[in-house]
Amino acid sequence: MITVDNLAVEFSGTTLFSDVNFVINPNDKIALMGKNGAGKSTMMKIVAGAQNPTRGKISYPKETVIAYLPQHLLTQDNNTVFEEASKAFAHIFKMKNEMDALNKALETRTDYESDAYMSIIEKVSELGEQFYALEDVNYDAEVEKALKGLGFKQEDFTRLTKEFSGGWRMRIELAKILLQKPDLILLDEPTNHIDIESVIWLEDFLVNKANAVMVISHDRAFIDNITNRTIEVTMGRIYDYKANYSHYLQLREERRTHQVKAYQEQQKYIADNMAFIERFKGTYSKTNQVSSRERMLEKLEIIEIDEVDNAALRLKFPSAQRSGDYPVLVEDLSKSYGELSVFKNASFSIARGEKVSFVGRNGEGKSTMIKSILGEIVVEGKCSLGHNVKVGYFAQNQAALLDTELTVFQTVDTVAKGDVRTQIKNILGRFMFKGDDIEKKVSVLSGGEKTRLAMVKLLLEPVNLLILDEPTNHLDLKSKDVLKEALQSFDGTLILVSHDRDFLQGLSQKVFEFKNKRVIEHFETIDAFLERNRINSIKEMDL
């Protein structure tokens, strides 16, 4: 059991949160929720021991193992993938090596009665008791299963970690965490860079095989499926619900309704007393009553209503000219990089107005197919855009294409047309650019901020073929809802690559699966496709 006791964080005269108390029990699966800037990541770092609070403490038994996966991680090194993942067992290997060294020392010593000899005997006995109490495990096999579960292939095991992208390097860290079998796993946005199959595998692991879990995530389906408790950080305090995210939303709305009612009653009470004080101030016979009510109002604790962003913003893509009947045509398409074949003889068409998903593990060719459609790479076969197609493309590195000399406001103002220009501040606000943020230059924005700004810019451009490659990685739940609603009302053609199942629901009418160098067309929604493949995927990636 892990106890959080009177936690407080203050900086520059501002209190982020204070007097926070809760207990993490074995098998608790906790969603840590709250708006951006509320202090979720700070609280998680404190529980992980990566940051100290201003006041308060975290208490747990000495043998407790806490594993933490932050959003930004991993330094460069020259280990192979397998060697890096095996570091999860470094403490065990160290223990065994120390035992071997001590036993070797005992073989050569003859001072059997000395204190030094007896000290070595005691140390060997202590280490042996710890080592042989461990479960008998085939460590190499465990590492292999974890890596394969997270999408690595056998041939990747001997590659150096520095050869992999940030997303794949994050998976190596995740494998190390899972292999430690910790008492508490802390995960900050763990699904941002992993594909749907790996998300499903991680989900299954956390639900069925992990102990306690605390997660920060903007993936609604993920947190709904794995959590049984929600801790909300808001206005410097917490609310603790024994409920998953969807149920928590209902309970929070009920709580806020009660707050509003209590606040209104209190305001009426204050107004009535203030009116009494004003009316009888200076009246000798009412002096004691006036003084009493003044003291009472001074001591009254004002009810606060939790902040809820109820801004109603509806965005629609601007109308573009009608495209031809088939915006995308692919015939006998193949792509290889040297001896590595990505896909072979792919043939399909996407009709005007269709909304389709590209799914499959990372590295199976989804992004390569997009580059083929856009004409960015040389391929074998035919890949063409139809008549009058105007493409809007959101790449994973879209942030790098922004003009760094413009401000946030100027970036959006350059593409906004007509009446929408009067809503620019509101639109930016929905994507977490508020106050002075809109006057910042793009050059000083974080990677996540640039990604969100690129998404706003795309939302305002007139296109009839939208291609989105992992558009939700840095969007909060409200921003994702704004984008999803805009895509649902989009009357053009949509190609969507995303690992976010909740975001995909209701957006995709057809699925193109990239697997084993093939592109397989499924005439079904993403929900039907995932349901049909879920059991097999979990079995294939079982840990």
C-alpha cells in the first residue's frame, strides 16, 4: 500500500495543489485526470520519486518497486535492443555476479576463523537467500516475449537502440518496466507512439497481469478499459472516484450540479445578510445583530465551483471544389528499400466521400503508402490522384513545417478566410492556446504545442482529400472531440492513420490492414475490425 500524505506543491507564490491525501492499494488501476496545467504530471513525478514536493510525503514498504514511464525519455547509448531491455533484470544479474565473486573468494581463503571470512559467509548467505527466493525465470525468454508484444521483430533484437525512432525507443523503456513486475506502474501518455495492436496488448497486460497502475492519458478507450478508479486534479485539490473515466464524467457532472446549487444558495444567504447589515447599520437596537452577521460573513468559507470548459465551438472544414469519383487509385503497387520489401502488388481504390483507416503495426508500410499517394517517393506500379483533388496532409512531423518566425495568431490568420477570422482566438483557445500564448513565436513553442498549432491550421484550409497520420498524439480529450466532430461533418475523402480507437470510432467505414507485406481491404468499421482481431492479437502478443 502506498500512501500520499498532505502533498503540496508551490512555486513563485502560486499553489499548484495542497493538502492532497490518497492511498494506492494493490490492484488499483487509477486514471489521473485534470485539465492541462492542473498538476497531473507533477503529482506523478512526486509519487515516482523523480521530484520533491513543497510539503508532504509518499510512504510505502521498503521492498516496494515503483516503475515510471515519463513522456520524454531515453538517452543515447550503444546497447542492442535486447541488451537494453535486459537491464530490467540488472539487479538480479548483479546479485548473482556478486555471489559468484564472493564464493570464489571463499575458495582461496584459509582464514576460516577471521572476522573477514565470517563477514563473507554472512554476505553470501544473505544474497543467496534473496536470490534463491526469486521465482525461477528464463530471463531471455521473458525479454523476447515482452519485446515481441510491443511490436519488435526477432531481427530487431540485435540492432542498436540509437537506430530507432523516439516512439520505438519508448517501447524499449516500456518493456523494461513491464519486465520488472513492479508493485506500481506510473505511465504518462503511454499510447502516444504505439500502434493499435500494441495498445491492445498493453491494455491486456495492465488489466490482467499488472499490480497497481496510475496512468495519465488522452486516449479515452484506453483509460476506460484499464481503470477502475479516477483521481481528478482540479483547482489545487483532488476528487477521488471509484469509477472508470466514463462513469467519472457522469459523477463529476452531478458533483458540479450540487456545487452550483450550493453556491447559489450561499450567494443568496450572503446577499440577504448584506442587505440586513446595510439596512440596520447605525441602528442602536440592532448593533449586536449587525456585528454578529458581519463576523459570520468574515468567517464564511466561500463555495467554489470547479472549472469546466463549456465553450461551445463547432469547426467545419471550409468547402472545396468537388473531386473526381475516385480521388485515390492504386494498382499493383510495390515498394522496397534495398532488400527490404515493405509491401507488394497492392491494388485498391478510395471513392469520393469515403472515410478509411490504415491500420497495422509500425513499420508495416502505412506511412510509406501515404508517401506513395502523395508522390513523395518512387514506387513500382501505379499510384495516382483523381481529377481536381486538393490534398490536406497532416504528417507526424508536421510541426517542423511551420514558419518559426510567425506568432501563433499569425500562423492561423494566414489561412483563415471569411467569418472564421473573427473566431481565431476561440479556436486557438480550444486547442490550449490562451492569453499571451497566441503572441508567442512558433520558434519558442514545444513540440506538442507546434503539433496542435499545425492541426488548427489544417482545420481552416479548403481541401477535398484529407490524409492524417497520427493526428491526436498531442491533443487533449476536448481538442480531439473538436477535431473528430469536424471530420464527421467533412464532406470530402478521408484517409486516417491512428492508434486511438475512441477517436477512430464512427469515423471509418473501411479498413486497410497493412500486414506481412500485403494491403488487405476490409469492408467494415474499425470497431468491427478490432473486435474480430482482438482475441488473435492478444494471443499472438501474450506475455
